[in-house]
Amino acid sequence: MNFRSPLTRLVIVAAVLALWTAAAVGRLAQLQLVRYGDFLARAERQQQHIVEISPKRADILDRNLQELAMSTSLDSCFAVPAEIADNDLAARLLGSALGVPREEMATRLTSSRSFVWVARKLPPATVARIRQLNLRGIYFQKENQRFYPKRNLAASVLGYVDIDEKGIGGIEYQLESSIRSKAARMLILTDARNRWYESADKTPEAGSSVVLTLDENIQFIAEKELATAIEQTHAKAGTVIVQDPSNGEILAMASWPTFNPNAPAGTSPEARMNRAVGALYEPGSVFKIVTLSAAIDQGITTPDEVVDCQMGAIYIAGHRIRDHKAYGLLTVSQILAHSSDVGAIKIGLRLGAPKFYEYIRAYGFGNPTGVDLPGENRGLLRHVENWTPVSVGSISMGQEVGVTPLQMINAVSAVANGGLLYHPHVVLARRKGAQVEQAQEPDPRRVIRETTAASMRAMLEGVVLQGTGTKAQLDGYTSAGKTGTAQKIDPATGRYSATQLIASFVGFAPVNNPAVTILVQLDSPVGLHEGGSVAAPVFKRIAEQVLAYRNVPHDIPLAPTTLRAARRSQATQASDVSDFDPVQFNAGGLSDLPSESASAVVVPASFSAPTVELAEGEGISVPDLAGKTVREVTEICVQLGVKPVLIGTGTVQRQAPEAGAVVPRGASLTVQFGRPILTQAQLRRASR
């Protein structure tokens, strides 16, 4: 080949160019066709930053559709560090505005070049301070904040959420997938120099609102009376449950100690615990309901049979068990009324361990009730094969068996309603837009015969009329129930303590057509510690208010003193209405409570706000909130930066401070809700 020939040189150059072009085209094909997806993903990772935004959680409502949990909108602050000219200056200014050390803020700002959270869900006053700094690279994004307008009310049932709006306890956790929508996403786009230039917010589909069986008015009564009992007895803890025995619905569930779900940080695990489903205890004499009902149902005994209680002492397998009093001959009804341990033990021994165990399991003990709440304890019940010779005697009087308050009240509700064990539940329905899905509960199962239940109701009424539960007698209603005083195990000795006790009372009213079953349990009361002395009076106060609130007809006459008090109260209310035209206010939504109950909620005569000192430059004018709903007031207060203290239900009737007053940011704004009551003159004008 003649390399000096122009044609040859041209061919060589053309061949080299062809090879180079082929290689370039091949490389381009590899990059564009074979590895396109890999390079695209790498580019997106460098140019895009997707941040999840707290989703909007659906509301949690009581049975009357009053908000117990709702979501509001707050600003969160984020930074694009690549745009910040002086990180040290920005860290110092932001740290001062947020009350965060400069070093900690500097660490946040240097943790990423494209996106970092500075602070989330800030109060309006803090947002205003940061905006005034006018720092480059500092931006704001709206996020949702969970808010519980009634504060501590039903806190152990509702639960709470974390900073990312994820349910941590209670209904918030149990129904997380229904209440919480998918997290929204904020898209941060950056150029080659890591400069932020666009964001997009994708709003997901909303979750489903949850309607609970709770009635916030009944819940308020239960919590108020439990708090009063704790204060009077100095008990370590306590529980109150109010249940509808006809369907298993929980109308109120209160635990003490409690907490504010708006600020759960720093509270103890004991305060966040729902003791109604999670606290295990030996029921003591209340469990005699199970013992005697099983024996009567099996035909082993009758309420009128006379039993020799052996002057208060009995030996079982070499163990001597003593009664709290030396009883001789008692009928079975009197054994229950006077809570004789020896009498209950003798009947339990006649029943026998296998059959006794069957009834205990039939009442639901030893298994979870299946209530729609997290953290339920299944209880403690050994299999009958593992019982000792003393077990029948111990369990007959409520020892050697562990129950939860919910298991105990559910068993007593079965006696109250005629022998049917319902599935206890707190969820009534779920709502999504116009669609309402009613909760489906399993059919009840029969535990004892109707005749047995009727006999037990009469016997339990005897406990209240002439036995250990006389302080549970109601004004205007018949009532029935059982006291319990159970010794706690001393951890130091492993033996029953003589001073640490569980005082309880479980009962229902009215006797022949029960509308409510109520359990009161106090852990380690100081001083008086018997269930009949400290728990039964709490039952009385709660039952009288709840029955009146639910408009349950009286089945016995009212006491003359109560009637006179009712007339005086009505005259006072009529005078107040005429003096305060055109509306009268109710506290806590409870003005419908008839005044014949001595424990009825009294509408306060005065209504004032706490005194606040105005900080210079921080004053805001209080708006007129008249006629607005709980949700509207909450959103306004959040935007203004004041703390709402909400009382009652309905629309705003009063507020303090009044509209136009100037208060500092962070001050409390007390708002009273209710229903307007027209005066006689207004009613006449409306009827024309």
C-alpha cells in the first residue's frame, strides 16, 4: 500500500473517523439507552429533595359529634444552607429567636447543603420574630398540628401524637391507618450551584373521622368526681368507667393520674397509661358476684338458703381463712350483702373447681375483652389444672385472680342486662365526607340465665339497701352493686399488705331497667379504705348526675329536701334569665342536668379571665368570638398566638378577656360555649 498516495491517506483518515464516530455513538447509546435510568436517578438525587410534611389527621368526635381531637395549621421553618451567606451569623440570630444554643443551630445548618429543618410547628409569635430577621435561605412551610380542645378530657382514651403526627397511644394509635392520611410531600429543587428555586406541595386524601361512644358530658362528670375522690382519699391512682349495659358502649373512661395530650412530653408513663384496660388488680369481694351467680345458675344454691358462716373462720387444706366479722347463720343474699368471705368460700367449694373455672371464663376473665383500644391486659387466671387445694377458696372471695377494671364492669353489666356478655367498645362509627360506616360488633353471648340474673339484681340491691354499700343509695333511683376491698401484694415481703388496698364499687341503676353500669376503683386510699366508705359515694355522685343527664325516669320518689332544693334552684335560674337577657350560659354543656340532683353541676355565677400583664410591643387585640364554634375559635386562637381555654359545647356565649381587650401573645383566652336560652318575652315574640 502506497501511504504517500492521497487516496490511501484519505481512506485511512476516513477509517479512523468512522471508528471514532462508532465509538462515540456506542458510548452515547450506552449512556442514553443502557444507563439512562441510573444517571437520571443520580441527577434527581442531586437536584431534588423530597420532604414529608405532617399529614392532616381526621377529627375524633364524641357520640354527640363534639370535637375531642382536631388538626390546625402551623408554620415550620426550614433552611437551604447553600443560600446562606454567613452560617455563623444565621446560627446566632436563629438560635436567639428560638431559644436554642448557637452551636446546636450551627450544627443543624451544616448537616446538609440542600435542606434542613430549623424548627417545626412554631407559634405565630416565634414565626414573626424569624421573619423579621429577613435571612436569605430561610423559608416557611405549613404543617398540621394535632390539638385537643378539651385538654385532659379523655386523654387516656384519645392518646396523643408525635412531631410527625403519628399516633402514639389510645385511639390515635389504634386507628392510625384510618385517621392519618398519607404524608404530604414538599419537593425541593436545586440548580447546579445548590440554589433552591422551586417547591411543590402534594396534598393527599384525607383520613376518616372517628365517632366515639364516649359522651363528653358524662366523661367530664366521671373525671371531675374521680379527681375529687383522689383529693379526698389521697389515693395513688384511680379509675372510673361508665358503660351502657344494654349494648356494651363505653360512655366514659377516666384514669388518674392523667395528662394533657397537647403537651405529653415530660409526663410519666403512669399518667399516660389507660388504667381501665391496662391495670391489673385482684377484685376482692366484688368477685363474689361471679361465685354466687355461678352457683345459683347451676342450681347448687338459692338466694334464701341459709349457710353457716362458722363465726368467721374456715380451714382449707390446713390454711385458716378469717372473715372480717364473726358471722353465724346467713342466707346467701345476706352473704353477698354483708360480704362474708366464709360464706362465699363454702358456696364456691360446693360449686367445684371445674365448673367454677368455666363460669369465670364465660364472664370474660383471663382473656382480652377485644375492646378497640391498645395496651389491653388479658388478666391473670391460671388454668384449672394448675389450681392448688386453696385456689377455689381464694378465688371465691376475689383473690388469686387478676382482672382489669374493664373486664370487671363488663361482667357486672352482664348481670344487669339479664345475663348477656356484650363486646365492650369505644368506637361508634367512622365518617369520611358524607359516608358513615357504623362499627360492627359481634353478637352477645349468654353467660347466665335470665332468672339467675334477676335473682342477682335483687341480691345486689340488698347490698345497697342493707349491706356494705348503703352509701351507694341514690336519690330518685333504685341502685344495686357490690363493694370490694382487696389487699395488694407487698413487693418487699411477697405477702398481702395490711395497709395497701384497692377500694372499689361496681353497680348499676335503676335496678329493674339498668341504664348505666359504673365502676369506681381507688388504689391505696389513705385513712378510710373500704370500698363501701370511699368508692360507693363516688358511684352515687356520678350515677345521680348521669341518670339525670340522660333523662332516665325516676323509679322511686325524690327526698323532700331534694324537691325543695330543686324549686329554689329553678327560681334562681328564672331570676338569672330575666336579669341576663337574651341568653343564659351553661358550663361544660351540662345545663340540661335537672337540678333535683344534689350533686348536679352548678352554673357559675361569675365568669372572669386570669389577670395578665401586657408585654410592650407584643399586644394583640382580642376579637369578638360570639356565635363561633369550637373549631373556629381554635383556629383563630392559633393564628393569633393565644392559648384557648375552651369550656362546654355549642357556640360561643361568653369570652374573657372581652372583645377589644389587648393581651400579650401567649396569654390565655377563656371561651365558654353553650346553647342560648330564650327569655319568656323572646319566646312570645318568636311565636307571633
